[in-house]
Amino acid sequence: MSNVRILKQHLLSDNWYVLKKIDFELQRRDGSWQPQTREVYDRGNGATIGLYNRARRTVILTRQFRIPAFVNEHHGYLIEAAAGLLDNASPEERIRAEAEEETGYRVRSVRKIFDAFMSPGSVTERVHFFVGEYQPEDRINDGGGLVEEGEDIEVLELPFAEALEMVDDGRIMDGKTIILLQYLKALMPTAPQMILIAGADDEVNKSAARLLQAGHLPVTATWPTQGDSAVDAERYGQLLLSRCDALLRVAGPSSQADRLVALAQEEGLMVYRELDEIIGKMLS
């Protein structure tokens, strides 16, 4: 960059990864150049994944000993999301391997959500964040990590609500794990919702199946066939909506669905137009 001048680099350690002292000049906002010296630790880039199951409302985490935490007034056993350094592999390739190695789960589909520098004041590492939905049958071994690398990893399957409580009370203190759990709130609410679905029949049926898979309770509107005056239909719609947490208006022409939308809006009930607004983007 034009506003940075690297003057000299001093190799301090190349025992495990690379620690350097870097002398440089940084151009300040007022145009002046200020000399600075920083120590920079280069351990490569990494990847981490939030493993979750919508229907069971659970997450897979690990517990292992971390000496840096131990020497900073902690017992050292951190609860974390599966993670690892790339070691010349692609981020997706590495995180699939790490998830299987640490947790025993061979996840069928993963999705990258973002990158983040976790300690940019001193460490070069860029972490690639992923999420992936697991199923019980995806577990192909016990996990636990590699003995030759000093790993002794305990695999934890926790209710999502409990994992969030563990962040609040300090039992989970790992930064990447906290970030992933916060992200998963949008994909996996802590409580299931009862959702009324209205629209074309084929779209209603498809959406109901996906909502049920995601752990919600879908309700479909079957209107009365006897005495179905406008007043009866209105009261029936109001009764349905009073029992539900939200309305999902799926595609397709339907005057009844349009009337339900109007009733829900009059009652101040949440109206969704896309399934992904409720359960997030389904992983293919």
C-alpha cells in the first residue's frame, strides 16, 4: 500500500510458525509519516464450522485443552466449534476434513458465510467461517482428533438454547464459536414456531415439508365447506391466525390466502413471503 513503507523485518522465531519484528512507517491521516515497530505472528490461515441440526435444535461442539488459555488464568479446557489451519488445502476441503477428524461427522453440505481476522493486532491468520447441517447418520466415527498431534478432543452435542446460555455465563469463551452461535440464531430459532401456510396447494405442501424438517409446526388452511358464508370464512381465518405465530404466503393465486394476509396484517401478525426468511437458505 502507498501509505505503508516496510523498512526492515527481523526473524525472531521459526520454531513452529513464523514470528517477526517488522519496522515500518505509516502515513497518518494528516499526511505525516510515523515510524512504528510491531511483532507479527504468521501461523497461516484457518477455517471453522458451525455444525447444527434444525429439527433436533442441537449443535456439535468440541472440548479440548488450550495452553494459552491455561496460562491466562483459565482451566484451559475450551468449548469450541471444529476448526483447523488450512495447510495448503482449500478452506472447504480443510473444514470438511477437520469436522470429520475432530467430531466424527462427515457433513454432506457446507456453506461459507464470511472471513474474519481474529486477532489482527498481532496475528496474520484469516479464518474462513462455514456452517453445515448434520444428521445423526452422518457420524462415521468417534472423532477426537489425532493423537500424534497431541489432540484429545471430547465431542459434545448440545441443545442450541443451552449453547447460547453457555456463552452468556462464560462456559463458552472461544471467539470463533461465539460468532458462529450468534450467526446460527438466524437459521435455528431457539423455539419452534407454529406457522400458517397459505397459497397454491402444491407450494403449500412443499413449504410444509421443509418447515417440518426445520423443526417448525406447519398449519395449512382447510376452509369450511358447509355454511361457508363470508362471515364464517372471516371468523375461521381469524381463529386460525390467533393460534399461530406467523403466516407464510407462498406463491400462487389464492383469494383465501390474500384475505388471510390482510387479516394477519390487521392483527399485527408477522407475514413471511419467502420460506428462507424463516429457516434460512437450505443447504443443498
